[in-house]
Amino acid sequence: MTDSGDAVHLIKQRTPRFEGWNLAPLAGLPVVGLMFTNRFNTIADTWSDSARILGDLLRKDATKVALSAHNYRLAEQANRKN
């Protein structure tokens, strides 16, 4: 799971955002295009925050996640027998 955490952090670092230097292709778009970039950046920021949380969870608490999954499997098996 630590490797998965590292992969999620790598994806987080590569999340694209529109900044001033990369808005040149949008120079001909009306204000609606700028609203799109703000919405896109909001989504990118939300993804980045979520990826940070998930990556930290996978790195630091991998044993707890694995134990929880094991407990859920045992509970599901016990429910099937009843």
C-alpha cells in the first residue's frame, strides 16, 4: 500500500492547473472561457487535496486499512453463514 500511496502523491503532483503562463491558448476566448478555467482549477484543487489525504492514508496507515478490510471480510462471511 505504501507504493500505492507514492503513486497517488505522484498523480497529485501532476494535477494540471491553469496559471497565467499557460492561459495563452485561451487568449481568444470570452469571459466564459475564464469561468471554465476557474471551475477547472477548483476541481484540480479538490482532486489534489483528496489525493494528498488518500496518499497519506496509504503511506502511514496501511496496516490499519488492511486490518479493517480483513475484519469486513470476516463479518461478511459470518453474515452469509447465518
